[in-house]
Amino acid sequence: MTFTIKNTINDAGDFIFAVANGGFNFGFGLPLDLGGGLTLNSFSAMLLSGSDGNYADGLWTNPEHGHSELGIYANISAVPLPAAGWLMIAGIGGLAALRRRRKAA
């Protein structure tokens, strides 16, 4: 996900936002269970290449008539469900039983 900012006219440029204590705090701890077997492992932000702005020490600023894009990145992994393993073993066992039955006939 990205956010694009195009500045309007002013002398000093625009202050976009400040992040407390130099880091993002969205009120949740990591890793975070997203449900459906998905887990959020990390979350970060950085200015994309070609941006005129500056992101340092938790402050995002943009120069006069500048263009900045801030990318928000999340690392999400799929967590296998424990029941899926048992279902797979049961399915393989069922196939083996069918094969054995066909050989006997």
C-alpha cells in the first residue's frame, strides 16, 4: 500500500506527519493473528525511490511542490492449521487401503 502526497504552495514546504518516538505504533503487538491461518509478522514504512520528501527520525516532510510516496509494508505468513495434517494423513491412508483392496481382488 502506498500514500502519495503532492504539495500545495507555501514557503516552507509541508510537514506531512510525525511518528511518536521514531517508530510506528498502531496499538497491536507482533506477531498478530489475522485469522484464517494468517499471521502479521512485521510492519514498516519507507519513502519510495524518486520521492522528493524526507523521512527521518519519525518525521515525514515534503519540499515545496514536491512529490512523495510512502510505502507501507506488511510481512504476512500463512500458518498451517493443525487439523490439515491429520486430514492429509487420513487421505493418504485411505488411498493406500483402496490400492491394497484392488490388488487383493
